[in-house]
Amino acid sequence: MVSLILISIGILFNLLGCIGIIRLPDTYNRLQAATKAVTLGCCSILLGVVFHFGLSDAGTKALIAIPILFFGSTVAAHALIRGTYHFGIKLGEKSVKDDYKDAVK
Amino acid sequence: MSTWLNILLYVQIGLSGICMYRIIRGPTIPDRMVGADIFGILVVGVCAIISIQTEKSFILDIGIAWIILSFIGTLTLAKYLTGKKLNE
């Protein structure tokens, strides 16, 4: 029962992240909304798998997958957004502040 | 329990379809890459739910391998984006 609650919470987070990936106006906004919400949502789903299986082989595999997912996806998103900025994509019209511009050149 | 888990599985697959929409309709190249990155994370959730439904543990192996391949692929695409500016 705990596993079902955790999986439901995770899918709610995933739903919010995917609404963000549809609705937000800018590449940077889309990435920062979707990465955080979807990473935490999938970590919650894997934690639900751990609670369902206990500490058997499947539960241990899910427990190992959580830090890999957490660090891997965040590092990949950071590298992707840095590459996007260097590629020359402009910020949206409603953006008011760009601190990274001074740090690049 | 199984019915509710089925509904959650279909919702998760539908969210992957939303990411496919962003991959197809992205205005620029980095938008498509963002869609592919988020798609790679969502598939791990699908693998986890299927492993609960079928009570098999090897599907989680597929999930872990998918995480690592998605990580390497996104890093490669980001390097491609950065390196193109240096060549210009």
C-alpha cells in the first residue's frame, strides 16, 4: 500500500513536469521545470518499487538505480543547458536577468 | 491494486507521448534534445512499474542500462552543441 502511494506521488510529479514541458515559453524554462520534477518523480517511483519488493534482488536493484538516476540526469541537464547557451539560443521575451553572459566572455 | 497500477502505467506511457510531442514539434534543436532527455528519464519509471506488475527483476536491469545510455547520449549531444560554436 505504501508503494502504491509513493508511485502515485511520483506520477503526479511527472504529470506536473510534462505540463511544464508543454506550456512554458522558453528552452531554459522547459528544461528546468521538467528535469527537477521528472527526476524526483522517477526517484519516488523507484522508492515505491523498493518498498514493494523489500530487500530482495529486485529491491536492491531499484535502490542502486536511485543515485544513478539522481546524479546522472542532473549532470546531463546541466551540460545540456550549457551547450544550449553556447549554441546561441536567446532567452524568452519576459526574461529580466542574464548573469551567465558576463561569465562567458 | 492491480487495476490502479494499470491506470498508473498507462498515464506514465501517455506522459512519454507528451515528450514525443516536444521532440516532433520543437522549434529549435535544443528543444528536441530536452524532449529526448526527459523521455529517457520517464522510460525508467515505466520499467519500474512493469517490474512490479510482472514480479520479475530483470526489467530493472533494463532501466539502469537505459539511465546510463541516456546520460551518455545527452552528454554527447551537449558536447556537439558546444563544439559547433567553436568551429564557426
